[in-house]
Amino acid sequence: MASRRKQGIAPQRKAPVPVADGLKWCPDCEQIKPVEDFPRTTNASGRHSYCKPCHIARGNESKQRLYGGNREYHLRRRYGVGEKEFQELLAEQGGVCAIYRRPDPEHLDHDHRTGWVRGILCFNCNGGLGQFKDDLDNLAGAITYLRGTTWQRVLIHPGVFQMCSPTRGRPPSQRS
């Protein structure tokens, strides 16, 4: 491997004064801070070169420079699509949630087994599928449950209705 100088990388900067045990110098903010203020890593020292605020700022700058922002970075890294593909898929769906049909969905749904993108959902629909573990049997069970416990208004006399459940449950409280 070529030296840092041959690679065009600036030489590592060293702390201007000796640093005591339990402390570390951050070359970005040029401050000496406790070791706990530096993110953990697998390198020899066990800590990154830059303190947490500088580390975060460098990561955000890289995401902005390389991807144009955090959202593009997130979409590319996690799902393999960019904001352009997201907008195309949203246009194909008519600009609405693929399930709920409400406008302005923001969550890219994907199959957890294959990683393939399925569509764009609103927050509630995306969370709901996650809670049911994308399992059709779980969703079918929820539908059966709702059908069996949803209270119905039944006409028992002209102008008089009684609330009853098709299969089970107890009557709604008088307060509701």
C-alpha cells in the first residue's frame, strides 16, 4: 500500500501537547477531550480519531457531498433506490399510499425476506405491516377478529336500535 503522501492524503496531525491517559485529542476541533467523547471503533485504539460532534459533522458532510443529503443516502444504502426512483414509484401510485390511498406517503415498504421494494406507504400502514410481521395469516386473523367483534346496529322496533356483536364480546359501555 502506498504511503499517505503518495496517495495525496495529508499527514496525520498530532496533538500540540502531550495527552494524559484517559484523554484524546480531536484534530478537527483541536481540543483534548475524555476518551468517552470519541465513538467506538475496531481500530487499534478502540476509538475514532474525531470526537462525536466532529465525527457526526464529517459523516453529514460526506453524505451531502456524495449523495446530496441524508435521505438519498438512506434510500440508496437501505433499499438500493434513490430519491428519483422513489418519486417515480410515487407517481405510479398516483401520489397516494398504496394501501390507505391517502396523499403524501413517505415510507418505502420492502419485503424483509427478499429486500425488494413493494411500494410507498404512509406511516400508519408501514408500521401496521411491520407489527403484523408481513405475515398474511396474521393479517387474515386480524380481519377475522374485526369482523367478529365489530358492533352492529340492529333494528328491534321502529326507531329503536340495539348494538350487538355478530359472534362474541360484550355490549359497549353506556359512556361511549
